[in-house]
Amino acid sequence: MGVVYYGEYAQYLEQGRTEWLREMGITYKYMEEHDVHLPVIDLHISYKYPAKYDDLITITTILLKRPSKKIEFYYEIHNQDGKLLITASTSLVFVDSISKKIISAPDYFLEKLDVSS
């Protein structure tokens, strides 16, 4: 069909979150080494226009509010022409990887957030 499969957009959103964290000074690897996982508990995507193969896309990732036990993001993906392809939102929870229980956002996470704001 010449367009990106709709399921690929969830992976693009994960890449957006990963880079957002990296810019904040934290990596998923660091969080996992400190026994914290961030599973997605909610995902909404509104498709506006399809990405075509070989399009260059830009993923904008915005933190909606200061996290507690949950962290929420809003996204926009545009192509190289600036055309809006999708809007999306995700909710994730902080989980202790050992106990498998939901926890509050780690202090190091909130401190990095305060510094980057």
C-alpha cells in the first residue's frame, strides 16, 4: 500500500519517550538497573494522515503533568513537509521490577525533571 502499517506508530511513540528520557538525563537502561519498569497502561492514537515509506518523521513528546505513580505523555508525529500524521497519548506506571508493585516516581527521576524544567 506504500504507507506505514498503523501498528508501527506505537513503536515510534516508544522511541519518542526514550529520547525524551535521554534528553532529561535518564535512560531506560538506568531505570531497569535500579529495578524500575515503565509499562504502558493506556494508549490512544488518532490517525490524521498516513506516513509513506521513506518519509522522514519528527516525533514531538510532551509530558502532560508531573508524574506520581503514573506518567502521561502527549505526542505529535509530523512528516518532512510538516504535515500532521498522528496525535497520541500514553499513560505508563512506575513498577518495582522485583515486587511487581506500582510505586511512586523515583526521587532521581523527579530531581532530573526539576532540573530540566
